[in-house]
Amino acid sequence: MLYTLDVGAFEQTLIQQAMAAGQPIPERIANAPRLLPGLDLYLNDFFDLDSERTHGFSLSPIPWQSIFNYGKAWDFDKEQLDDLIYFVRKLDLAHLNRLRKKQEADNAKKPVRPSRKAR
């Protein structure tokens, strides 16, 4: 999932550009992670459920109830529902960690404004 979010959307363009320039395919793309058969279902489910999180003042996980209702809407049986909850939670945790790191890096780049008292 992290690969898909970082590079996946641009993968084909980068491959075409490298080939047109007579350059090797970038190592990150050539050695891209591959999902085991069947796991793409959970990745797609995660992307569907991503819009279910609340957008307040901080990053928040996808609500458990949203994952559960999604599985029920698609007629997942008990075992499939357990797997859905497990995999979506794992993907969500990795995604939130990625966003937190990006947010921290962005905040570190922002200039600090002096307080009114310092003027």
C-alpha cells in the first residue's frame, strides 16, 4: 500500500520515460513489492474505506464499525470479515504512520512566527 501511494500511480509513466531515454527502470520500480494472490481485495477495500475516517484536527483511523458494515454489505462470512478487519486495520495503521511522518516533516520546514510579546 505504501508503495502504491508513493510511486504506484506514476509507475507506468516512469517506466516509459526511462525506456525512452535509454535508461534502466528505476530500482524502486524494478524491485517493487508484489501482493500475494488475493490480498489485492483488502487493498481495494482499504481504499474504499479511506473516506470513512473522520477529518477533524488530527489524523484518525477508519472506524471499526465502518469496516464491519462494509464487510456485511458485501456479504462477507465470519472468517472473511475477521480477515477484512485485520488487514484494513494493518493498512490503516501503516497509512497513518506515513501521514504522521509527512506531517512532522512538513511542520519542521515551516518558519516559526515570533510571538506578539517578542516584538
